[in-house]
Amino acid sequence: MKAAYVLMFMAALSVVSAQLVSEPGRVGPHPVATGETPDHWQLTPAGLQVEIGDRPMGMATTPDGRYLLVSNNGQGVQSLVLFDTYTDKVVQEIPYVSPEALFLGVAVSKDGSRVYASAGGNDKVRVYNLDEQGLHELEPIMLDNNDEGDLYPAGVALSPDGKTLYVALNLDNSVAFIDTKSGEIQRRVRLSPPASEKGIGVLPYQLTLTPNGDKLYVSEQGKGFPVRNHYFADADLGSLVNVTGVGVLTTSQNRNAAEQFVAHLLSTGAQQHFTDTVYEYPLISGIETNVALEPIAEIVTPDLNLADLGLVGTTELLEKVGAFKLS
């Protein structure tokens, strides 16, 4: 898994040098202020690198600049990290094991004592007190949609007086105005119909509020989103349903770990993550399929036998590398 890191730039201008390494090593930050990209370019960034977790998608600082709050939203254990900018060290990490989650949004009150973090698929916003001892998690703000579909809170923004929390409800295609004292939704501004198998809508993502609180900007993934699901006409070749296979090579030098990884891919948490975040159909029962996907039972597949496509070369290659034996 890729290690994620934050670059703390200590100068007004930064220069990053890069070179292709002849012997690929660990992807991510290396000792002595270097790092390696997934395609094995070695970088030497200006500044300090600090590993903080997988996919740090959301960040916010306290008003005095003392702390940086980071929401790690990767495929493993997700977490909220408290980073001390005075010492350049992670001083606290609150982990969330699936199905508990975080997603993108982080906001800090004007006095720095209260922190809010979106919980994505949990349909809630996590709330924390922040003091010199660190973060202390409180009761979350639950976002009840009366069983009318998932909300998936994403970006958040807090009014200057701290009384209203604005939350982008990604799958509901709306922005909620929440009273931070009561935790109740006072108003919901709808941007398009909720995401469904007929259309995903605008998918509000991140929020930014002007300093005086008189204007809220909302970024959207929907209509301009470069990647989306397209469904072909009934029985069209594009409607072919194919299950992605996974296996362990006979030449594997770490078979036990490989088998554990395969088991993880087929676990409840992983399968739910795949459908929630990358719009895949789950392979095991008991998983709630993403509402943006057309029900698989309604897809009319073409009358096609894959054996007729002449895949002999493919199967021979798989056999050669030890993936399976042809009978």
C-alpha cells in the first residue's frame, strides 16, 4: 500500500529534483529527505516529509497554526491525525476500522476548541474537543435520511460564529445546514435529485466559506466529472458482465501473505469499500450496492461465449507464469 505524506515547505520557493532509479525500492518517502513514486522516480523535495497515513484527503489547521488536522481516507484503517506544526510530529492518531470511516471534510472552530470530520458512508459527522491533551471524541452528529438513500457527507465548512456547520451530502446531491448546538439539520439546499441508477447528479464534494460567512462555494463531481458509469443498450456487447479473477502464482515466495490478501479482497469491509468508492458490483452477499449502479439483475447481457473470442494465447501465458493449468 502506498504511504502518504505531507510536505512542509519551509521556504517561499521550492525546487523538486527527480531521477529514475535503477533499482526500484519502497514507494513513498525514504530517509534523508527523498521519496519514490509508484513509477519509480526518485524525488528530493524541498522541506520536511512526515508520514501521516494512507490517502490524506482532508486537512484543516487550528486558527493559531499550532495543529494540522488530517483525515486519512485510504483502503486500510482510516484515521484522524493531529500533527503538531511546532515539533513537526504526529502527536495523536484516532483510528477507524471498517465499517467505521472518515471522508474528506475537516473543519475547526474559530477558537480552535472544536473539530468536525465527515464520516462518509457512516452518514454522520464526527465531533471532537481539542485541548492541550489532544483530541477527545464526542457524540457524533447523526444524519438521518428517513431510509430514503445514502447521504455520504463529504466536505464541511463552519460559520464564523461556529453556530452552523455546512455539509456537502455527496450522494443526496444537497448541502445541509446543521445547528452545531442541537445537531439538527435546519435546512437542506438541493442541487439536483439524489444519486440513483438513472443518474448520479452533481455530487457536491468540497465546501469553502468566505471569511465573513456571507457566501458558500460548492465544488461538484457530477456533470463535469470525467469518469462515470455508462450503460449500453440491452444485449449490446458493452453489457458483457465479467467477474474479475484473482489467484496466487505457483511461483509465489510468500504464499501465506498472498492468500491473506485475497481473503481481504473478498472480506465484507473491502467489498463494501469497492462499491462505495469505485462503483464496483460486490462479489459476496450482504453488501449494499452503490445506489449509483444499475441493479445487475436488470442488465441484459449479450449471448456470447468468451471461448469463441480466441483467448488461447492469453490462457497459455497464464499457464506459463503458473497461474493455472490447462486441462
